[in-house]
Amino acid sequence: MATLKYSRQRESIREFVMNSREHPTADTVYAGIKAEFPNISLGTVYRNLSLLVDLGEIAKITTGDGPDRFDCNTKPHSHFICTQCHNITDIEASEFDCMKEKVAESFDGKITGHMTTFYGICKECLEAKKIKKTS
């Protein structure tokens, strides 16, 4: 593979995702670095995010009903997606560590990874619903 030329824009995009715990969308990244790079295009942000995913520096989370989100944590872990506000929360649970091995026992191929996503309503949205009901 050819050496990748350094890019200040790519580095800024990578740093934005690495410093975010919110699993930003490409639009969020774009808005976050636009002040530093006023001439950057949304297409450049998308291309660089895709490249960073391909390089394994960040992970892409496909939500199903909204834009892709990006995660600085590339280690195996699960996610919870709120169906109300669409917030994504990382879930670290040791029970999932053995899931791949257990599934592999009953599977004739080679499993190289897995993604587990839980859907539901987050604590904040549940509390907001309670407040609306009591008002």
C-alpha cells in the first residue's frame, strides 16, 4: 500500500471524532471543523471519514433510520440506540466477550467480528415522558 500523504483536514476530522463521545454524524463533523477550514466541503468530510474507517482509525455505526455515525472506539463493544432521540451509548459488557466463541462453536465458517446493537428508550427520554404525563 502506498504511503498516505498527510492532510491537515483529515487530521482535524480524525481529532474531532476522537475527542467526541457523541458518535457524531458527518454533518456534525463538518460543522465542527468548518471554522478551522472555511473552504472544506461536506464531500471532503465524507471521503476522509470513509478513509479513516478503512484505515481502522474510527468505526462507522449504521443506525438504520438515520445518518451513519462515527465512533472513536474501534475495540469490540456494543451500542444502545435510543429510538426517540437517536442518541448512541457505548455498552461495555464482559458477557459479550464470549459470544463470538459460543456462536463459532455452532458455525462452520470463521467469524472475524460482530456488532451488537440494542434499541429502546434512553433514561432521559423516559424521564421527559414522565414529566409530560404529570404536566
